[in-house]
Amino acid sequence: AQSVTQPDIHITVSEGASLELRCNYSYGATPYLFWYVQSPGQGLQLLLKYFSGDTLVQGIKGFEAEFKRSQSSFNLRKPSVHWSDAAEYFCAVGVSSGSARQLTFGSGTQLTVLP
Amino acid sequence: DAGVIQSPRHEVTEMGQEVTLRCKPISGHDYLFWYRQTMMRGLELLIYFNNNVPIDDSGMPEDRFSAKMPNASFSTLKIQPSEPRDSAVYFCASIPRGVDTDTQYFGPGTRLTVL
């Protein structure tokens, strides 16, 4: 069965600093990987996704993620964090079921941004 | 587009009462997912539908939970009778028909508290 591990429960960074959120997955086949963001009181919003091809994917809000098969990782990065990035971030692996992907989510990383 | 709509946004009820959560997916979306989010278990997939038909309900915790999708624009998740351990945030998500079948669009969630 597939699984996702986000080893950092909570990360604090200063505004303007760089950010990297870690994600490790376990899945027997080629993974479909996603990063979602959840702002307080809101649903999840897709930041980016990886299916194949270029291992560095760009997403919305200036985020990017790099797929590293050898490390089973899909870490999320942003060069300069803004206060509005404070939220909870979820990594997910998609498993094909028919024509849709069932998502297995990690436990999330809460990001705090200091002024 | 209004996005995925869920109602109510907050529900407080007493143990033993019936609870009905509602979801309206985005028009033109043919997959609908129900998730539950708790601190202890994170985000869990409960059930999902394709073209109004339940495809996989293996995540439904027990017989007290039931879900229906009578038409393409409406789904309900019912808990009868409710218990305090059902307290969680329940999300609905949908996937568009056609090209982008991998991006799930989440609603804002319903926060359920069972006293």
C-alpha cells in the first residue's frame, strides 16, 4: 500500500527566507505526486503536481517541487516566503483507480512565517 | 464558478442525533470524494462517486455512515446515530470530466462537533 511521510510537523521561517518542506513516499509503481495547501478554515488547494517528465515542477504562488526517485522524495521549495504563505501543507500520492486518482495524504506540515 | 459548496459550514449536535452534510460539486465534474480530517488520523478518504455511482466506500468507518449522490449536482453524507468520535472536519472534493482528471477541487469543509 502507498504511504506518505512528512517528517516536519511544524516549521517556522522568517519572511523573505527560503523554504523547503520535506515529503517522502512509498509506492511500488511510478508515483503521481501532489502538494496541496490548506489555509485556516479553508479547503485544500492544489499547488503543483508531478506525473512524469521534468523532475522539477513549477506551481502556483512561486512554489516548486523536485521529484527524486532515488530518494523517494518530493520536496516543496520556495525561494522567498511571504507572510501569506502561512498555512498547512500536505503532500499526497495518487493511486490510479479506474480513471481517477485516489489520494493518500501525509500528515501535513504547519508553516509559521515570522515578520 | 462558485467552486465546491458545502453546507453547513459548522454543525454542533448531540450524541445520538442524525447529521446530514451536503455537497454541491463544481458543474461539469463527474467524480466526487468525501474526506474526513482529524488531528489523530489526518485526511482520510471515506467514499467516492463517479457519475453519481459509488465506486469505493471502503473508507466508510462503519454502518452509521452512509453517502448518496442522487444527481450530478448534489451529494449527502449522513451519520446516524452520531457519536463524539465523529467530530471532525468533513471535506467534499470533485474532479472535472475530461482532460484534467487528476486535480481534486476541495470545498471549504464542514466542521462537525458531536457533544
